[in-house]
Amino acid sequence: MSKLTKYGLSQLSPEQPVLIAGPTASGKSSLALAIAETQGGVIVNADASQIYNCWRVITACPSKDDEARALHALYRHTAYNAPHSAGHWLREVAPFLEDAQRPIIVGGTGLYFTALTQGLADIPATPPEVRWQGDKLDLAFMLEQLDLDTVSRIDVANRARVQRAWEVHTSTGRGLAQWQDETPPPLVDPEHSFNIILDAEKEWLTPRIEQRFDLMVAGGAMDEIASMDVHYDPTLPSCRAIGVPELTKCHRGELDLQAAREEACIATRQYAKRQRTWFRSKMRNWNVINTKEM
């Protein structure tokens, strides 16, 4: 049986760019590797936690053996304290869309995929002082400052969405809706790529999440934590990767390993639920592969 037959992808064109999204621990990397080994191509990371060079085991980056089996790109290429956003990632991924080798873009960060296939407004970064001010403001007050067009497009009950719109308005003098209306065209036309979502239900995913944590610890996760302990800063995105806060507490004697495991697995399940919600709401036209049938 072909490696791709079990995924129902035996007719996949080797010329077509492939995008693979799915919740954590759903088998995305295995599918990407199967495509690369069968048809060729470079596997390009689309996971915001796997960009940091301080982690390999904790963020389930490809192993050295996997890297020897196929070309990989945009993994572990960013310093732990370097700023990084969806805009940074789009600029980094662009050359691979023009390269002679077919890109196989794989990851769990939904915003990366929607930015790639729908475009991303080029909004300047919010100054820290504006964000700090927004953290202290009342939701109703921030809503009053927004233009009606922006208000009509956001979830006004979602504080994070409202605050983001307020921060954009305050720091740029322009409404979020106006920025969105000037969004440049996407780098990838989803009609010209093959787009896959791995549909992983909770009952199937939970034991895989638990097994991944155990393999992570056995594979040297605590060594990574120990080497980064002096640099640990809970405000940095790199230090908020799932498993890092929990195992740092364990390393420092604040939690035993079993408690750290429970906390990390709960956080992972909650994250996977948010991922599934994003994929189903914003990527409805993608090809769905049921993980139970893999």
C-alpha cells in the first residue's frame, strides 16, 4: 500500500502545494513526511511554538531522523526572546512558494493559514504602553471609542477582540475595519493548493496527548527546561509553549511530575479544542481527513 493511500491521497498531484492543519498531536507531521517521501517537496513549519531554537522535544519538532528523511524549513530558527508574528511568518514563508520544490506547509497555528490563504492586514505593532493602558480599561469604554464599521465586524462580548480593535485605533488613528479593507491579496490562492484538515475528536486525541507528554519527558524535555531556566520569562511567547510553564514548575520543585503532567495535558486539550473551533469556522472548504480512519 502506498504511504498516501491510507490517507485517501493517492491522486494527490506532486506539483500542487499542500497545506496541512490540525490540532496538536493529530498526526500532521507524519502525513507531511509521507507526502514528502512519496512525492518530494520541502516541509515548511506553520506552528508558532516550533519556531523557537530553544525547544525541540517540548514542542514536538521533527527529530533529527525525520530531518534526514526530508527537507524541513522554518523550524527552530528564532531566538527565544525575539519578536515574531504572523506577519514575520508570512515574509519567511514567501520564498518557499516561489522555490522550485513543492512546499508542504504543516502546523497547528490557524492564524498562519488564514493569513496565508486570505491575506493579512499590515497593521503596525501596538506600543507596549497602549497595551498596558488597554488592560486597565472597561470594555464598554473601549467600545465607545471605536468606529461603527469596526464594531459591526467584531464580537463585542469578546474582550480580547474589543481591546485589540481599541489598541489599533488608539495607536494608528485608524479603525481596524479600515486596515482590514486594505488587506493585500493572499500569498496562496486556496483554489490552487491542496488543503487538508485532520479532524481529530476529543476521544481519539486525549490518549495521544497523554502519550506525547510521556514520550516528551522520556526524550529529554527536562534537560531543555533546565538549560532554559535562567532565561525563563512567563511573558515571552516561547515560554508559554504548552508544557514549558508546567515543567518549569516541576524543575523548580513547585510541582511534582504527575501534577505537571496533569496540568500540561489539560492545557493541551483546551488548546486542541480552540484549534478545532478555528479550523471549522475559518477553513470550512478544506479537505477533511478523519483521523479515526488513518
